[in-house]
Amino acid sequence: MNVSQITFSPTGGTDKVAEIITKAWGMPVNKIDLTNAESDCSALNFEKEDIALIAVPSYGGRVPGLAAQRLSTIHGSQAPCIIVCVYGNRAYEDTLAELNDIAEKCGFHVIAAIAAIAEHSIMHQYAAGRPDGKDENELDCFAKRILDKINSGSTEFTTPQIPGNRPYKKAGGAVLVPKAGHKCTNCGLCAIHCPAKAISAKNPKVTDSKKCISCMRCVSICPQSARKVNETMVSAAALAMKKACSTRKGNELYI
């Protein structure tokens, strides 16, 4: 039995959630990074005895388009799969439903789903510091319940009822495109690690707004803190989300 952790995690929050879950299983884990623009997921072929955990952030209530595209090339071969969507305390809407459909089209058998909270990647005041200790305990319990299901000896796993709408809500475009300021030293780290290859390698101060997915990886990894998004737009978005994000939301398990 091989365990694979497949994540799209530009700023690290989704990775943190996924690692809490797979750590609870106490088995070696093969980590697959979907944010790496150079990765060839078409070479991934699972066996029916393997276990896959697929974790993505929720972008406006949907699976990030790049993540969906890269996941679609994997060959699941009816391996048991746990899907995870991570969101910044607003709502995940159709993300789990869409991720479920993507995983099934790849040939995985979805046996459990988790919606988890992590610090918002743009408006950091929402779900700040999460996943925290309480989240870790909750996700650890979820992971052990899932492992019990896997180890139950059943030859046919039940499929959980996962919330969401079909057709999915309309996907939004990237409206917050980070720009490089005067602190930029042209080190090129942002261009190297951009999941969408939206930043020019020759001139890192140039970003293709049509390719940018507002994932904020460039902002989070810049050693000079030189990349920023428009503060006025962020403030307006934060105000619009304040009511929805004011109450602490819990993690959810569907099994």
C-alpha cells in the first residue's frame, strides 16, 4: 500500500492541512506538488491498493483551473481517494463537488472528503494562524476515522454525500495581480516558482495578467517583500467578506 499526497498549495496553507492528515496515518508518504509548472502528472499511475489524498484551495468556490488541468492527467485505477478543499473561512461552495468529479474522471474512488480552514492567502486577518491546535486535533480525528474505513476490510467502499452544485458556480478571473515595487532586486525567484508561469524570467517585474491566477505565491516567497497587490482593492474585498468571515468556521468531514 503506497500513500500519495497530491497538493496544489501556492502559499502553503493547503500543504499544512494535507500533512496533518497524512501524518496521522503513520505511513511513508509520496508528495506530489501540483504547483510545480514543470511536473508531468500524466506519468502518475496508481494501483488499486494505493491511497491518494488530493488537496486544493478553494478559489472563489471552485477548484483552481491549473490544479484541475494537472489532476486530469493522472491515472487513478480505482485507488481509494480522499479529497480535501481548503478555504479562508468564507465558503467553499462547489469546490468539493468539482474536485470529486475530477478525481472520479481520473479513475479514483472517492471514499471521504474534508473541507478545512487555513489562513486566507490574501486577506490574512481572516482565519489568521489556522490551521491552529484545535484544527490539528480535529483533522487528526478525521484522518483516523478515514484510516479505520480503509482498514475495515471492505471490498467495496461507500461513497460519501458531498455538498455542492452541478453545474458549478461560474469561475471568476484573477482580479488581484501582484506587482513588483522598488524593493525588487530581479532575483527571479518569483518567476521560477510561479505555478502559472505568468512572470517573465528575463524581467521579473513584468507579469502577464492573463496568465496570473492570483495565487499569491510570488508575494509569499519574495525575499525582499517587494511584490504587493493593490491595497485599496484588498481593503474593499475584505470589507465585502467581513460578515461572512466574522464567525469561526469548523472543519467538515464527509465519509
